[in-house]
Amino acid sequence: MDRTTHTITIKSIDQIPTVDEIKSISREVALTLIFEGKTNKQREQIGQYLEYALSGFQVLIHTIDPELNVVKLITDKEIEDHQDFFEQCAKDYGHLGGQLVFMLVDKLDLNLNKDFPLDTFNELKQDDRQIGTVGEWRYFVHGFHCGFQHLTTKQCIEVPLTFGLEFGDLDPYFFMKFILSSPGYRPLPIPLFDEYADGLRIIKKMTALGKFEEIPSNVPGHTGIAVTDREKVEIKSDLDLEKIFVKHIEEIKKKPKFNLWKFLGLKR
């Protein structure tokens, strides 16, 4: 969704809106402060103060242009009032993610590693199967995810591959992109604007409400967030996986201790 922009030119410090005035703006308005002349020298300091004083707002301090951009983010009350909606979106995310992964596995006749799907999908990065179509979806394997976009509706979802058969990990940006691109949610029950900042607030508040919960990952030092009310699956830790693959590698090639980081395709 798009905001309207309200622009104020600042030629003297007393023209800067007060914190209370800024707090009164709606989420549908983006406030732009353009600094002229000597006032621009104080722009960064003013921006830092506004970041501190405006809880629940996003303050962007341009490094080149003489301006500050201020927007109000989704509030805790708005999230609480629409918690059932966000909970259902999270359930839909995990359900659709699993459907698409298994659809692709079937099409490409892959031997899915159910403990660590990234192991299977890493193979696709080595050839022309990394990008393609499956059913009515275009897919792209990258990093720790496989992205899908519907060819007609343009609905998009990034399916995580490092949580065993749990495909509902909610990254703030990816979760918001999913909601905003899903035709079944339109019209949205609440305006959503900032794909990462609003998404992060939603995930944090829904976790505090007990609707979302932290989940472990196969990757060392990494965790995720998924909807609490779901069919839970076992997610093997990186140590469990290392034991499994050490045994497998030793049986085949009698090589030194298995390097999990190398297996993940990462350098360390």
C-alpha cells in the first residue's frame, strides 16, 4: 500500500514539528523534512533525537539528500486487534510452503532429505534446475530458501529449507511480502506499508502474545519463528545432523571429521 507524503521545508530550527505533532500523524502519511541552508548541518543530530523520542516510528536519515523521512509503524493495539488475521496468515504460509516444496520434489524426482531439506536443494544450485517452473509457479533456489511466485496472481513466498519439514519460518520481510501479494487477503483488514519494519513489529508482538514461537534451526546459531498453533515436527539440531552425516561420510570415503559449514556451502 502507498502512503501520501507531507513535506515540510526547514529553514530554521523552530520550523521543525514537535514530537507530539509528529506523533499525531496517521500511518497513511509519510512525513518528509527537507533542510535548507545552515539547518542541514544539524539534520543528523535532529534525526538521532527523533529516533530516540519517537517509539513506534521509523526515522530515516539520508546520507546524501538534505532530508529526514518519518513514518508511523503499525501499533501494538492494531496488531492485538488483528491477531487472528496474522495468525491465519502464518498458518497459510507454512501450509503453502510445504505444498510447494513437495510439488517441486515430485516434479524433479528428488530424494528429499527430510531432516535437512537444504541438502537436497543445494544440488539444484549446481545446474539449470536452480530456476524453473512447477505447476503455476516459478521457483528460484537461493541461500537458505526456495522462492516461489505464482505466474498469474504474482503471490510470492520464500520457503525456508533449514528447519527440517517445518516450512513456516517467518522472516519479517518475506512474511509481509507474502501477505501483501496474496489475493485472498484483499482487501486487507488493516493497512500495511513497511515490509520489513511493520513485519518485525508484527512478529515480535505476536510472539509476545504467544501466537508465534521461536523454533530451532539445522544451522548453527540460527533460530526461526513459526505460528504456535500448528502440527509440530521434530527439527534436528546441527549437532544431530553432524553425527548423522559424519557416520555417512566415514562409511563412504573414510574422510576426516565432517565439516558442517562446508556441507552448507559456506566458508569458515
